[in-house]
Amino acid sequence: MRLATVRLGKSAVPVVAGPGGAWIGLADLLGEPVARMEEALEAITNDLPGYAKRVAEWQGATVPQPEGLLSPIVRPPTFRDFYAFEQHVKTARARRGLEMVPAWYELPVFYFSNPNAFVGDGAEVYAPAGSVELDYELELGVVIGVGGRDIAPEAAWAHVAGFTVLNDFSARDLQRKEVTVGLGPAKGKDFASAAGPWLVTRDEFADRISGETLALEMSARVNGRELSRGNVRSLYHSIPRLIAQASRDADLLPGDLIGTGTVGTGCILELGAENTGGWLKPGDGVELEIERLGVLRTRIVARPSK
């Protein structure tokens, strides 16, 4: 199933793609009020086959043509972004003249980012004040469907509602300075994250999940030119282990978003601005694509003047 949040006038409406591509309101599907997608995720995740059958057989009302797509989870309860692809970590650190930290191999690490800064497919994004080094980051987003605490890796997949494409935009010049303090990143990330175009439920990937490994091709294009390519299966720390770490002595809730971190080659910082045509600038179009999840598009614009 493809779940999304669409814009209808001033309203954000959680929906599921029905037969023929029409959108079905999640409130209609569940037969109860659903103001935000996360309110429906536990029920759907606990019965993916049943809801998939209900959608396939749907003959009820559908939602009018939407005006656009918002982030699937408009405001996740929390957003934890991990740092779990070895190639990205090694290359990015080497570019700063740094060796790998041994502790990185021992446990997955993450930072909390701003759940109120999400935009959806087709949105406009601009660099924050004082930044001229705007970068994309090609990541997989994992959406929690069933909450839990101290979740064991072997039980983790059952807590996953599905997956989405994630672009954790970064202002590298701001980030470079603030991380020297030893805390963060903060304002280098605290302006925009894109997710979408929708959330595809976990049952659609049964043939791509083997043990703790999920295999999906990933790529990124700027102005139609491919710059990045990788695969989710190259994660050093698996998705079940990210979930186990995130839930250690902490409650995960339906709608919580977990980012894998950037895949190898998945950002300008790693590739080198001199090799990519420079940092992102107004007029650029960014397309992040993950197999079976679709293409997440963002337009880069100039920062509005006050």
C-alpha cells in the first residue's frame, strides 16, 4: 500500500492509494476519524494483509484530486537520523583529514533533528541565513507503525509500518563550524528535511528483506545528472539494530521517523563540490529515488528577503 498525506485547500488529509490510482481517505478506510496518518499506523501495521485486501476491493468514496503531497508524516513525533553507512562515514571523515572512530563500529549513533521542518514532494527549499554550501543527503526513512520500548532486533521488523525517501538537507558551512564544539549538528540541519512522495508499507518488500537486510537501489540526480548511487543493503548497522538502539530505554511511537543516514556517494560533501558542479543553488532541481518508493523532488530557490 502507498500511504500519503495530501493537501486539499488548507487541510492535510491522510490517504491510501486505491484501485486505479484514486486516493481513499484513511478515515473512510478505517471507519473512524483520522486527523493525522500516525493515528492509523498501528491498526494498519498490525493487519497489513487485511487492509491491503480492503483497499484492493474498495468501492466507496474517494478523495478529490489533491493540490499536492505533503510529507507522509507531516510532523513525526520524533526524528532520529542515524549515521549507519560505512562508505559515507569513511569518505566524509577522510575529506576532513580524520580517521574512523572505533566506537562507530560498536554501536549505531544518531542525532535528533527538527520534526517540524518537513516538506513533501515538489516543495521549494532554500539555504538558511549565512549559508552558501547547501547539500542534499540520500537516505531511507523508516516509519514506526507499532510503538515499543527496548525492542529486540529480531522483533524489530514487526514494528515498521513502511519506508519513504528521505532528504536530510544540510548547510555544510554552518555544520562545519558548529561540530567543532563537540555537540550537534544543529543549525546546519535545522531548516528543512524532505520526505515522500509517500510511505510504502513493509509488506510490499517481503521479497527484499532477508534476515536483517533490506535491498533497495538508491540514486540521486541534480538537474537530471546522476551524482549518487548505492543500495540500502550496504548498511553497516542494520535497520533492526537501528530500531533496537533507538528504543533502548525509550518509547518509540507510531509515526516516529528513523533515518538511515546517507548512503555511500549520497551527498555533495562526500563527492566533492569540485566534482559535482558546486553546492546546490537557486534553480537546481534535486531528485532522490529509491527502488519501489518513487522519486522525491525538491526545487532549490533563493532565500526570501524579509
